[in-house]
Amino acid sequence: MKNYFYSFLKKNKKLIKTDYNKSKYFFLIDRGKGHYISALHASILGGVINEKYKIDPVVISDLDKREDIINLYKSFGYLNYLTGFRYKYIFFNMIRIFLSIIILFKGIYLVKRYSFYGFVTKFNIRNIFIGDLIFNSYIRYEKKFLNPKIDFQFINILFTSIYRTLNLFDYFEKYKPKYVIVATQSYANNHAISIKICVHKKIKVYEPYFERYSREYRLRTYDKKKIEYGYQNTFSKDFKKNVINKKIKVKRLNVFLKKRIRGQINTSYTGDRDLRYSNNSKRKWSLNELLKFYRLSHKKFEKIILLAPHAFTDAPHCRGNIFLFSDYYSQTIETLKFINEKIKSQKVLWILRPHPTSIIEYGEEGLVKEMVNELNNPLIKLCPSNINTDNILDLVDGVITGRGTIGLEAAIKGKKTLIAGGASYSGLGLAIESKSKKMYFSKINDLKCFTKLSKEKIYLAKKTLYYFDTKKIELKESKILNEKIRLKIKQQDVFCKSLLKSYNKIGFKKDPLYINLMKVV
């Protein structure tokens, strides 16, 4: 890789011109060490903004200026660099350290006074709410969601996030960027914090990214509703135009749904791996077989409710920051506890189905089994691992989840889902929504809310999922950074003989991707 990388640096013609008006800027937020594909995408998009709007770039990075990624940016002509956060530099600004420590104690106070949920919903700096991002980062590793506490790791993430945010405030105030390029939005890093600042200040923010599973190159933008309800939501004018006010043939929708379950189409909203993991069983269960499996065939149930938690390790506030619990694990554990202690009916069967990625990718299957075994409740069962999502939804009367796609899939089958916060499909009457935790638990206690949806609502649910899974800002395929190159197992391997050959032949400015971006941005 090294030889090809350095060859690329020498041959790369600068996209960036820096002789424009010095009073106008855009920010490029670097993703960090080893993220070469992200750096290339951002550099190309930055070149488009620089050429089209005649404004100068500023790169914000946590990396040392000698790193290969920084040298890559320099080969494109990026000359101005700012530091997001590095411990070695913080002592040059003692006032900022002091201010960060004061705000840190404010954060600790919120945890002690209101719990981590209070911290997630209330912690802010100058009205930029970053408690959700900090908590996402904290529970990401070592299964911290099992027992979150004010430990060294939490304090470290809290302090660095505060100092980083104060740095970014200064940068935004000094340079007043017209555009900001980011690479991710889930955790307490330069990217996600910048997105929140941009939305607050109404600055255009772009996230170019390669969807690895559908193998498409896409471009995202952000606004307040996307932060509250997730990137895909029902509050845009485009949704109203293409879903609410548009008729789509039922046959067309049904064909789409069948192909989606079989994995025969690329989906924009539902993860390709989620669909594969959720529908990989060839067995078709009947209700009688399921009850026999649980040794409950002798009982008659008024309701069978599916509990479908998210992967606990996943960023709980990535698909919207309106949520009634601090994270997905706390929602699951508190919901099971409520059912076990408060629901006295013997005519309701509760089936807990772990999220497929929680088992395959995060190793959380043991946690879910342990939850069920500890309760020792004959009416709370673990879902068989060899039953597809589409199959289990045919057998149950309702679903409880955080805000997952399964709620929309259930609505397509005419069944309601109780969700624990804002979801992409909120506001349509397809799910049972609650404004508080008290209301959420009262809905579980009153199973009458799990009624069947009307034909009109089922049709709306089908149109909504169709829109989410087919609507995207998909860009032209690059002839230089083509699919084969982007799918390299190791990112540094993108710098190869094939890339150099394509670059020498075309150059970025004549590449279809660059030309397409000039029209879109």
C-alpha cells in the first residue's frame, strides 16, 4: 500500500484553490487515522464546494499533522488545519480547561440528580445538547450499558467532549463556515457535535458516505427533525408529496415487499445485513408449533405480544434523540420487570426476540437468555432462533420495541407496535406512541391498545416503507473510486495499481462522481 499511496500523493493534482476571498470558508471534518475512503470522499466533495462557491477550506482533525491522512488532504491542496481535541495541546489554554472542568461538574450533577436518562436529555453547552452523544460513546464498548456509572471512562469522555465542543464553538465563531462536511453522526466526536451546531445555526451540512451493503454512494444532509426522529422521517415536504398525497398501486407495493424479504433489492432504510439475519430460516412455523415448542399448547391466549429490542451496543440515539429511556438495554430490562411484576393476566404470552445483529455481531445473545431465565416466568419466553421476522409477526397480536423497523413491518400486517420514543414512522397513527415513561407502561398494562389497523393504515404503512427503502440521494458511480476499490477489506488498500491507472486516465474533475456533485451540492 505504501508505495502506491506515496505515488498517489505525488501524482494527485490539487483540487483546491486558496486564492479566493478569505472571509468565506467551509469546514471539512476529518474522521481520523486509517479512514482513507472517508478522507477521499470528503476531499472530492470539498473540491466541488471550493470550485463552485469560491470559498476556502479549513480541515478540523484530531490527528498529528505528520499523519498519512493529513498528507493525503495536503495532496488535494488543503492547507489550513485546526485541532479538534488532543490532550497534548489542552494545556496551552488553561481558561478552557477551567471552564471545561466547571461544565464537567454540571454533567456529573445531572447524573446524580436525575440519573443517566436526565443527563442524556438535559446536558447541553450553550443550548447544544450533547448528552446523548456522550452516552452513546460511553456504552459503545465493554458492555457499559449493563451498569453505567460515573467511572473514569465516563469522566474522560465527558471532559474531552466538553473541551472539544468549546473548541468547535470558537472555530464556528471565527470562521463562520458556509458549509460543513462530516463523515458520521452517532458519537461524541467532531462530526456529530458539528452537525448539532450546524442545525442550531442553520448551516448546510453534508455527509458523503458509501453504503457498504447496498454498495451505493450517497449524500446526506441534516435538519432538526432528522436529529429528533432519525435521518428518514415523515415530516418532510418530500414525504408528504410522495407518500401522503401520492397513490401507489398495491400490486407494486406487494412485489416490493416480497423482493425486500427475499433480499432481492437494495434497501436505503433497512440494513441489508438486518434483512439477511432476520429472514435466513427456511422453516415456516405455525402458531400451534410455536406453542408446542413452549409446551403451552394446552393454553389459550387472548394476546401474544412480541418484545423486539434493538442491539444494546448500538448508539441508542442515532436514529433520533427523542427516547423515553437512557438506552435500549434499560428499556428492555425495565419493560420485562414491569411485565413480570405488574401484569397479572395469565392469558397473555410475551415473546422476547433479540435483534439479529445483537447475536451475530455484538455477542449479546447470552444477555437476553439471562434476562428471561432470571425472571423464571412461564409466560415470558425467548423466541426460537430459527424463526424469521416475517413469520413471527404473523403469529403475534402486537409488538413492543424502541423505534425499530419491525414496528413498520408489523403495521404492514395490520398490527400495532408500542414504541418508546420518536421513530422514523412517528406521527402517522401506525404505532402506539407515548409522551412519558408512565404513559408507556400504562399502555402495556392496557392491552386493549393493541388493536388491528385499518386497511387505509396498512396501505399507508406499505407506502411509507416503500418510500424509506427506495428514496435516497444516490450519486453517480466513480470511475476512480469504483465499487471494487471501495470494497477493499483494508481501507489503505484502496491505493492500488487500479486506482492510479484510473486516476491517470480520468482525473477527479472529469470523474462522473465529481460532475454529479457539482450539480447536486
